[in-house]
Amino acid sequence: MGVGGCLALPWRCLVVLCLRLLFLVPAGVPVRSGDATFPKAMDNVTVRQGESATLRCSVDNRVTRVAWLNRSSILYAGNDKWCLDPRVVLLANTKTQYSIQIQDVDVYDEGPYTCSVQTDNHPKTSRVHLIVQVSPKIIDISRDISINEGGNVSLSCIATGRPDPTITWRHISPKAVGFISEDEYLEITGITREQSGEYECSASNDVSAPVVQRVKVTVNYPPYISDAKSTGVPVGQKGILLCEASAVPSADFQWYKDDKRLAEGQKGLKVENKPFFSRLTFFNVSEQDYGNYTCVASNQLGNTNASMILYGEQGWGNQPGRGNG
């Protein structure tokens, strides 16, 4: 519903007024804004939602009566206000200009407005179209998602605005380059762990600054041990075996010597587990501590292990870790 809403008047008075206006905007009179002899209205008016729109109609001394209409509703006739909307005000009614202003414009105000004049007993009209622009707004976007590696991901981002906003998706990652989608929907087939992270939806239409929202995509994958090295330590010294593993969710770690599991708090040992590594510390290495140790990393998606050796300085030398998945 646009600007309009005529004042409620007694029916007799309303009939008289309507009859007086019949000569002003008779049926069948064409729009003649291109007539060089006709006092012209302005070109189409474009404003942003919430701003004020000024509608101007240039007139001259031949004009005897003037009115502004919105579709079939009379807004102003001369100095008389015919609409109830307090946002519509008369700016000028002079010998050269007849102007009104619509304040705090909204989308339902968009449409044609007509300046109607009576000149030399010949009524004529000119039309101007009000265009209301609206800043983009994201009204619906996918929630954060967690998915196993290799699965398919579908993200959506719905936005409104006038004109219709352009929607783009990009991966917030140091390795990502440019946009990965210029559509409301982003499809990722066979997602990999490198594709995890935040995805940003941007909606823009040049009315105002783009609006952005982000979706976090978590890619789950089984543990992968990236570092497990054998270590040489002399008797009586402090020794450390380190096992690093990446996994989502984070891996749980266990240590074994040969086939025996090492428990936290075991005399002379300390097991320190963090999300991405586990450290096995020997406070006072003895001959009995030398040997083969296995680190096992596991989560809900699987497990892997790597073997390493604690040896004396004169033992096996710098032995590499040995792993299998």
C-alpha cells in the first residue's frame, strides 16, 4: 500500500470536490510529459529506503490549478492536502514550481506519481516514477556444519534488496584465491581437510556497503602421525619421546613399550597429552628404559600408530620412527 488515503469528508462535500476535480484529471487524457509546451515533471526519482523523495513539477503563469496524485489517490490539490499520510508534505506552490516531499520513504511508496495541471481550460498530466532502493540484507544462511572428509557440502545464502543483490561465496583461507561461487548456493563435492574453515557469503547491490556472514565448515578425518623420532639418551639423563598427530576431532594418545601399555603416573615416567601431540618423558633413563615404543593416535574415525626407539648414545644411532596406519 503506497502513499494515499484521502481524508474522510461528509459525502456532500466529497461529491462537490470530486466534481470540481473532474476537469482536472479527466479519464482518457494521455500522459504528455514529452510535450515541449507542457510544464514538465522531473525525470524518474531514485532514493534509498528511509530517505526523503522530492517530486517537482515545473509550471508557469498559464496554470490555474495543480494536483499531485499517486495512482488513483489525490495527494495534494493546490494547497489542500488530500492524503492522511503525515510523511507527505507540500514544499512549494509557486508560479514556477509545484513540489511535494515524501519523507522516510519505504518500498510500498514505489510507483508512478502524476502531476496534473489545468491550463487554458485544457487539463494535462505528466508522470514521474519513484524508485526505492533497499540495502542488501541476508535473511537466511546455512548453519555451521561438521562433515566427514569425502562428504558433500551444500551451503545456501538468501538475501533481499533493491535492486536484487549479487551474492558471492569465498573461502577464508590463506590458500584460497578469489571467489569460489557467484551464486546463492555453494556446492562442494568430496570435501577435503584443506577445505575446512570459514566460508563467507557477501551480498551487495551498490546501495550501501556489502553485508557479510560466515559459515564454519568442520571437516573430520582420522589421525595422521606427522612426527615420531627415535631418541638417544645416556643413562641417568632426562629423555623425551614426542609423537605429533593431526586429526579432527583431536586424537587420543596411548603409549606402549613392546606390548605393554604405559600408564600415566608410572614411576619415573610422565605422559603429557595435548590436542595435537603427546610427550613421553623419562626423568632418569636406565638400561631397562631402552627399547621400542609405540605411539597410538585414535579418534572416532580411525587410528594410526608409529614406533620409535629410545637408545643409549652408543646404541643404535639416530634411528628414524616407523609408522603405519
